[in-house]
Amino acid sequence: MTPAQRCPPLLDVLRQPARMATLDLKNWDLLLRQAGSAGLLSRIAVLADQLGLNAQLPTEVRPHLTAARTLAAKQRQAVRWEARRVARALAKLEGPVLLLKGAAYAIADLPPAAGRLFSDIDILVPRDQLGQTEGALMLAGWHTQKQDAYDQRYYRLWMHELPPMTHIRRGTVLDVHHNLLPETSRIRTHAAPILEAAQALTDPAGLSIPTHTDLVLHSACHLFHEGEWGHGLRDLVDLDAMLREFSAELGFWPNLLARARTLNLGRPLYYALDTCQRWLLTPIPDQIIAECPSPPPTWQRPLMRMLFDAGLASTHLSCQGPLSQLAGLVLYVRGHYLRMPWQLLIPHLLHQVKRSEMETDKESDKKNG
């Protein structure tokens, strides 16, 4: 099954937004559900507005799109405000403070920001300033959510970030990274080149964003190495938007490949370029994909395509196939396998199962109590 056959009409509209004007109410009903599940309804709404299609859309559809645009605009405004609070809290930090992913897109007004929704703010700081960063954020009202001793050890010893921090008054969530991938990851990378090449922002002053190539590589490894498939299609749309925009820059493609080599992120970049080309028809030269450093073995590529396709199609029941649940489980285990060696992975998964059972028992006790 091809990507286009997996998820119509959502994928049709993402590939050719003008097709929104040709959909009947039945297809719009399905599109709204699929886009909502994928976190892409606001994106669809903004695309319709940018193309001047609103007047051609069914009357019943317009309020949904208006609400989605309004939500995205308010979230973007909130992210900008929160980023200024982060800049103020970390003003005395010696090293650079980089905004990552959605916050970087929003603050720098990059293409993926159009209609994007946000669940948290991600920042990257030098590892040797992690303690100072955490202390300054705690004084400003952010505190770690994870109080369990296992979680604290899991994040602080093995992961590439602190336990998520939540502001005690506003409830906003902040993820503080010191690297792009976990310390125990099977792919080893380092954040120093990204921090050194960062581009300083004028507003808010004190914050920076990664270069365009580094933004692409971080998005690629977040999706195809970390494997958070609940927002997989949204993250792929982010990649597509960046690649279409940044590829107009002189030397972008060879610079991207060279940067992937430097950061040891050729494998996730290969998967990102191949999947963008197949799913969203992103105009990527075949030669660039062929020259990706550290590509997967030829025999492995059809299997990985099948798994990624199932992961990207998991956002709505109408897109799923008979093997979707199995593929989702395989991707979940793969994501953990890539994060840590077996001697850490097996106890970790057993701990997660035990915790899930305990939480289920608690919910059952509440209902029966």
C-alpha cells in the first residue's frame, strides 16, 4: 500500500492544499477528523487561508477552520511570551541557550510555524552548565515533574535532558536538553558544534536557534530515532516545510550531508529524506538521498519503510491497516532499543510495565471506591 492509499484525504491535501476546494462534505468530515488526530488541523486551516480558499469551502467547515487558526495563533503568542520568561531566567548563564523544534520555528518565524500547535518548549544548553541552568529555572518557578527516584536516575544518568520542568503557576512545560540523543544511544552525537554555530536572536535577546541544517537534523533524529509516533505526521510536515524553504539556499544540500557526517546523524537523515519524498513529495534530489552518510543496508530499507509508514498512518483509525498495532509495538521497542543497550533496556521496559499495571490498579480502585 502506497502512502497516498493509506491516508486520504489528509495526505492528498498535505501534498496539494488547493484540493481542499474540491472536497465534498463527506470527505471534509473525514479530513477534519484525520487532521485533528494528527495535530494538523490548524496547519490545514492556515494553508486554506494562505491560498485564499475559505470562500470556496463548505459553510459547515469554516467555523472549524476558524477555531483551529485562532487556537494556533494563541499558542504561538503564548510560546513567544514564555520564551521571553526563559530568556529572563537564564540571562546570567555564560553559554548559549538554544530554542529547539516548535519554539525555534515560532520565534524565528520559520515555515513549520504556520498553524503549528505546541505542547512544551525545548531548549539546549551546554552540559557543563546544566546544574546552573536548572537552579536558575527553579528560582524562576520551574520544577521537575518526575519525583520518582527511578525517573530521576533515568533522566540524569542516561538521557540527554533533565526531567521535564513545569512552572508552578502557569503550568507550562520546559524540556532542558544538553544533547540531541541520549548518553546511552546507539548513535553517538555531540552538541558542541550545534551550540557553537547557533544564531543569536534579537528578540528575545539572550536566546539562539540552531542553523537551518541543524534544525533539519534535530527534527530528523527526533522522529526517526526517538520515535514519538503520536505526532509523527506533524513532525514529517515540519521537515517537509523546512526542506522546501531551506533548499533554496546556495549549497544547502551538500552542507546538510556534510553536517550529518559531522554530527553522526546520517541514518536518521536518510530516513527523513526518503520518507518526506515518498509521503509528501518533497522535492529532494535522488542523488542527495543516495549520498546520505551511514544509510541502512539495502535489505533493511523495505522493512523500515513498512514500519515508518505504519507509524505515520497511526494518527486515525481510517488510516490504519491490519498490522498497524503490531508495527506500532515494534517501533516502540525499536525506539527504546536505540536509546539504550539491552542490559538497561530490559529492566526499563519491565519497570514501565509494572508502573502501568500499578496505575491501572489505582484507577480501578478509584472507580470502585
